[in-house]
Amino acid sequence: MARALRLLLTVILLAAPPAIGLAACGSGPASPDAQGIDANTPNTNDLIPEDQNLSDCIGTLQRPDCGSSRKADVNMYIAFGVLMLGMSFIGWRIVVGVRRRDRNVPPPTSTF
């Protein structure tokens, strides 16, 4: 089991840098003409409120009526769930490692 895990980690560590390098070398953003979009079309953002002055909404605390219903869609909950699963896995591995370490340590002996 440990040998297979070591082999898998080696393959991942050897394959990751070239994969990241190839991903970084991809083509940049295409020009608007290549996508068939008129360059004079204004960009819209669903997260920016249209009926509120944007400078009133900037700050450390979100003010009422400065948000959008698009901020809390299902993708945010999926990302949060994946993040929590990852944190749970890390915590589980720490617990397993500590228990394994403590199981192999002999109990202290008294010298008195």
C-alpha cells in the first residue's frame, strides 16, 4: 500500500510542473472580433447593482441594497462544500497520524 502511494505521489509530482506549464502557455484572450462580439457592446456584470450608486456600495461592510441575487448561487455552495470536504480530509489525516504515532510510543516509566 505504501509503495503504491509513493509511486502515485511520484507520478503526480513529476507530471504537475509540465501540466501547469502547458496550461500557462495557452492562447491568451481572443479579440472581440474573433468571438463574433461587437467591440461597442457594453459589458454587463450581474453582481453589480444597477439601481444603486456603485461608490456607495464600496466598503468593508456590505450595505443594504448593494448586492445582487446572483451572489449566492449554487456554485458558491458547491465551492464551499468542496472546501469543507478538503478541510475534513486534512483533519482526518492529522488525527490518524497522531493516533498512529501515539500507538507506537512506549508509555513513560517512573524512575522513583
